Amino acid sequence: MEKQAAAQRIQELRAEIGYHNRLYSVLYKPEISDSEYDALFRELQQLEKQFPDLVSLDSPTQRVGGAPLDKFVQVTHRIPMLSLENALNEGEIRDFDKRVKKDLGLALDYELEYVCEPKMDGLAVSLTYERGEFTIGATRGDGTAGEDITQNLRTVKSLPLQLATNEPPLLVEVRGEVYLPLAAFQKMNLEREENGDEPFANPRNAAAGSLRQLDPRITARRPLAIFCYAQGAVDGIEFTSQYHFLETIPRWGLPVNPLTHKRKGLEAVFAYYREIEEKRESLPYEIDGVVVKVDSFGYQQTLGEISRTPKWAIAWKFPPRQAVTAIEDIVPQVGRTGVITPTAHLKPVKISGVMVSRATLHNWEEMGRKDIRIGDTVVVERAGDVIPAVVRVVPENRSGKEIALSIPHKCPECGSEVVKIPGEVAVRCMGLSCPAQICESIIHFASRRAMDIDGLGEKYIDQLHKLGLVHNVADLYKLTRDDFMQFERMGDKLADNLLTAIANSKERELSRLIFALGIRHVGEHTAKLLANAFGSIENLEKAAEDELLSIREVGPQVAQSITTFFHNQKNIEIIRRMIQAGVRPPEAKKKVGGKFTGKTFVFTGTLSRFTRDDAKRMVEDMGGHAAGSVSKNTNYVVAGTEAGSKLDKAMTLGVMILTEDEFLKLLED
């Protein structure tokens, strides 16, 4: 494509993607599927890669975050970002309404128009647009000045980098609240706990921590969102009221909470509060009350402020979602990946209309830090759909009979050894036959990149387990046609296909079998290194920790995880049963020679010219290593779009970075 045609197409794609972003994030009326959106985005990425001088800061592709910052710069707000007075009940709202009417000289029975909106529990920010372009984003700070977090805010996908209007004002400053949706918060915390990291305390802390990263690329990987709720300084346009402003900015692409409404009179405000409080538990984000504002900007100006608090707005907080109860027992529970977490069994207590009888204690270190014991009186908090958690102990209620629970030595589900890896907070069961992990371990074992048992997906594995036909991965190799014929809608041909796929998996390469076992910290690449080094599963089973450490790229954490796995007698029994059933991988032979011999490659980001599996195979076919992490021994990092921390580390270590095209050229040369 010629450059002029490319420039025109790039502008069309940016406009079209921006249009669909507004439909999805602001108006909640998507017109196209995710795959169609992705196709437009990929086309734009390809054109910008082909013509890099046509890339601009307002392109949708530029939300991956800029270079890391040394520190945040202070930004002075053109108009101070005020804090709100709080109200806790209807009486305080009535008092607020009386004060407003008195200061405006209105009769007490006059029905004022108020704008009511959910009070988001996130981080307040200021957004400045000059001639339609997003130029500065800042935290609230002390209300007078905040920190410049422009680069981080540029990564928030629902925030337009260019206002969607042909006649943008010279300047408009918009205040908003950045938040983390509850589903994303729960997913992030689950991943952090599974990785042995400390979970975030709540969605607000997670959002605030994400926005205050000195490296914007970390922020870009967090699924933050924003709702805009107020104007700051404006030039080139005039709004008559709060609702006028909130009706206008969605047309520019700025998200406004769809639950925001104008209400006339106090009774309507009270009804709104009750309505939002009722919806609170079903909302996909965290709120802690409603905000009530006088609608007219003329009235707001007359009322003014006092002690950095506006006299025309008030935050009506919801009752706290905490309760005091007693811990009747603390029970270790095994998660799907083997992580054992302590769960408090509580004397049932009602919180926000829901009866709560269990609460997470997160992990054993956290339980110890808070000194939580069986029999303790505790404060329990329930936040949205997040699992209730014990916030703190009430020590003055102790009788001396409370019992502290230590980390279990054996898995409560299967009796296997429990391991705490150094440097992690997680405590894990290492048993292959652990009932709590059965389905997940079999799903992983049968997956395409492991033993590749075609057709044996989650649905069938779940049925096999429920019927008592499989209790570990070795049981797959004793299944018969009659076993499968117990399933609903199972025919002879489908049953035979599944049995054939299971039989074919018996001769998969050794590296696939090692990966399929699900050993902690052993991914595909490490499995290949181990297969090349030891040649058979029996040799690997006997390997001492120092032998493992002699292998390039195998560190102490990985070596300890492997030896712990093979010291578990139940794991050995399962492997023996598989071997007896005919699972016998051909002996792995290390490739020697090739142009990449002695070279280590790492692939990161989204690759568009080939899959990551294909790329690794190309490197290994030429004698090289395809590693999963960057180290001082890495020779090349191949970076696709939205490359993350691996690219950062490569830049820090001075490793040569290649584009996909440069990698292909290296292959050809």
C-alpha cells in the first residue's frame, strides 16, 4: 500500500475503533463482535508497523504505556478538587437541603433539582483536554495539586485520547473516578495468591496502586476503567448545569455512570438512594454511597464552598458492610492448583442483608500477622461479590481459650506432603492424586500443548470424575468404550475417537509428558531442557537437586519443586501405572549443530506473523533455546505488540531486541 493510501486508511481505522470504543465503554451498545473489533485493531497495528512515522500519540494502539518514570511531577489544578461532606442518614440529608434553600433564599417547601449518582470507590483524577486532545492527567492529591499520571491514564481503554467532536472546546477539565471492576479484582487477586504474592486489600487499593506505578506498562496490564462526574476549568464552551455537562460529555466519548439521574425534591432523592443501595450487591464495581449535587451551576456558584468543601454537594454513605462475630473453626481448604488456604468458619452473621458463615483468611502468613485464632471475636467485611474476609481481631474479648492453628504438614484432602516454597506466601499440596485438584490436573494433562488428547475437554473430564471413573491421570489409560457410553449423547464413533486419542498420547515426546505432569514452575521450555538432559522419566525421577542445578536455566526454586514432586510416593505410583499402561515416550535426543546453537531467544508480547509455539520450534530446530524468561544469558528478545516486563528487563540488561520481521530475517540469513 502506498503511504498516502495508508495514511487515509489509518485515519479511518482510528475513527472506526474510537467509535466502537464509545459504543462499548460509554453508551453500552456495541454494534460489532469482539473478533470483528480485534480484526480492525490488528489491521491498524500492521499499517502502523509498516509506516511507523504515521503513528501518533492519540492512536488506539498507543495504550501500552510509555517508558518508566523516575518520579511523579506535581500538577497544580486550575480549579481545586474539593472533598465532600458526608451524611449517614435521611435526617442529615434533610439538614443539607434546608441549608441549601436558606442560603439561596428559597422557601423550605421548594423542590430543588438534584443530580444523584453512585459514589464510586476508586481514585479521583483530573483530565485536561486541549482542543480535544488529552494532554494532562493528575491525581487529586491535596486538592490544590496532584501528581502527573498522564502516561498511566493513557492506558485506560475507556478513556478517549481525543474527544469525539469536530468542534472541541479550547480547554475542558473533567473530573473522574478510576476504578477496578470487581471481576478483574478477583481475577488479579486469585493470580497473585496462586503465584505466592500478597493479594490486594480491596479494589480501591488495587486501582490506586495501579495508577501510581512509575512504569506505565504495568498499569497497561491492569484492566482499569473510569466514570467522569464533574467539570473543572472550561474555555470555549458553557454548561448551565451539572446534568447538562453529564449529558454532553458522553457524546465526546467520556464515560458517565449510566445510573446517574436528575431528581426533583427530597423524596425523589431518598427513593434514588434506596434504589442504588438495593442494586449495590449486583453492580460490577464497588460503591460506598451516593453523591447528591445541586444541579444548577448558577446555584452552585451562589452557594460556594467552606473549608475546601462545596456547600452544594454531599456524599450520602451506605451503612458499613462489616459485622462482629466469632470464629468457630479454621479449616484448611485446597484450591484447584493445590494452594492450601485457611478458611474461617464463623458464627453466622448478617452483613448487607446476606447471611455470612465463612470468610477467607487469605494465607497462613496473613493469619499469623493478624494473630487470628479459633474462638476469636473478629470484624468481618463483605465487599460486593468479593468473598467475605476477616479484617481484624477484637483482642479485648479474648478469654485465653483461643487456639492458634499452625500450617498443616499433610494435605487435608489426600494426605500428601505440604510444601512452602521459599519466597512465596502460598502453601501447596504436591500430590498428583489430590481430590481437590483432580479435574484441573487432568484437563492440563490432556491439553493440546501437553499430551494432546484430542476431544477430551473439560466437559468429559468432569463427567468422568463425577462417575468415579478417573481419580488421577493414570486412570485415563484404563478407560473402555463402556465407560464412555455412560455419557449422555455419546455414540460408538465418538467413544472410539476418544479412546484412539488416549492411545495415541502414549507415544508423545518426553518433554510433553514432563510438562503434562503439572510440576510447579516447570513449563514447556523447562520440560524440554529436562527431557534433553535426562532422556527418560526414570532418570529425571532419580535426579538429585545438584544435578538439576547443573542444567542451564534451572534455578534453586525449580530444582526444589522437581525433587519435591518426585519424592512424593503417590506421584511415583501414578507414573508407574502410566508406564505399565504403555505410556512410553521415545528417548529424547538433544539437537546438535544449527545456526542458533548456544543462542537463547525469548518471545514476548502479541505475535502476528507466527504463533509463539511456531517461533520456539523454529529456534529449537536450528539448535537454539527458546526460554521463558529474560536473564543475562539471553541473546535475543523478540518483541510483539503489548510486550511487557520481559521487554523491560531486556532493555535493562542490554539484550538485543528484535521485531518479528527482524527475527524472520535472521532465520533467512
